[in-house]
Amino acid sequence: METTDLRDFCAHAVAADPFHAIAITDRDFTDAQEDTVDVELLVLCATASFVERRKRSRRPLVYRHRRAVSFLQRIRDVLLASIALIAIIPILVVAAFAIWCEDRGPILFTQRRVGRFERLFTIYKLRTMRVSQCGDGKSPTSSVDVRITKVGRILRKTSIDELPQLFNIIRGEMTLVGPRPEMPFIVRRYARWQHLRHLETPGLTGLWQINHRSTIPLDKFEATAVDLDYIVRSSPMYDLTLIYQTFSALVRSKGAY
């Protein structure tokens, strides 16, 4: 499902008229709990405001699209991603040579992912898995996964394999900070409320990537709750905080495998 704007996205995500306040009921954030979660949606044409109230937390989730903030964020993304790409050229060259030397296979791994408003885009990564194992499937959750190559283990441990996504950021398909983009076949299995994570542009780093990458699988309800928590707290200053925490996590190889 590819959508074009906020109205179209909401209409698909909740199967209701996006111009009216509505309520939907779905399962809670954990597989173990049978409680329902009440969700109230309010989409206003002028302000593009989005409100969701969760039974579990009682804290409202407010989504607002501010053009000025988005414009400044886009400038930040293009500027920082461009500088980073120039700085890491030697790293990419060495990594590409190591990948090619190991099995003479492709250097880049491309895959369709789900972006903002559930638009599909092609994500770029350095290949870390065996050629025969590349494709749509659950991502490795351990460094001993037999699908991962020897060079791939190093690239994943250092997160160097993620660096080509700077091209996605320059193209406007991703941002520096945001929810992690998921594969379409997993998104098709989402509960309706989980689609709300696609209100934000997917990011190279983010709250889940820093704190829960190795503890909560991205397709689980708890991971979506983390993404919604980011949407609640999202701001330019909060993004800078997460970028700083990303460098700290990289130094400690936190969550990498």
C-alpha cells in the first residue's frame, strides 16, 4: 500500500474518514496482555494535528506537522549527510573492497522498505549476508547467524553497513533521526494502530535503534510503542540529543550484532 499524503495515510491506517474524530479498538502493546487499547484520532486540515490516547499510558500522543520545522530539518539532514558522506569515503572504499574479496559478490544490498505515509522506497546498505541469503526475511538477531559473512559481522558490529543510507537521507526518503523503516511483508501484518509509526519519516538512528536494537524486535508491539513515544517527544533539540547518544552507543557497540 503506497499513500500520498496525511489524509490518504490516515484513511488507510484506520479505515475511516480522516476528517472526523473517531475511535478504534485494538490489542494492547504486549502479546501477553489481552486488554484493549482505545485510540482517538483527530486530523484537522489546517493544522494537520493528530491525537491518539492510549488506555495503557493515559498520555496523549500529539502529531503536528510544522512546515518551518520540517524545512529546517531537511536542510540539517542534507548538510550533515553530505559532510558525513565525504568524510567516510575512505571507510566505504575499504569496506567495499573487503566485501568483494570475501565472496566476489555485490557490495551493496538494496531492499524495499516502508517510509512515511507508507510510501515504499529502496534502502541502501553494505551487504553483510551471503548472496544466497539476501532477500526479504527477518533480520539477523545474533552475530552467530549463519547468514552473516565474516566481513559482515565486523560491519554490523560497527554499524558501518548502515552508512550508505546517507544517500537515502539526501534523497529525502529518510532522515537522520526517526523510526526504523520496516519491510513491507512485516507491515502487512501490523495491527491498525501500529501503522501510526509511519506518521514520521524513517531515520538512520532513533530511540529504538539506540536503546532497544538487540532487545526488542522491530515488528513487536513494544517496538512500535517506542516509536510512538519518539513521536510524542520529537523536537529539534531531542533529535540532537539522540544523535549524541548514537555516537556514544557506537563507541560501546551497544545493541550491535
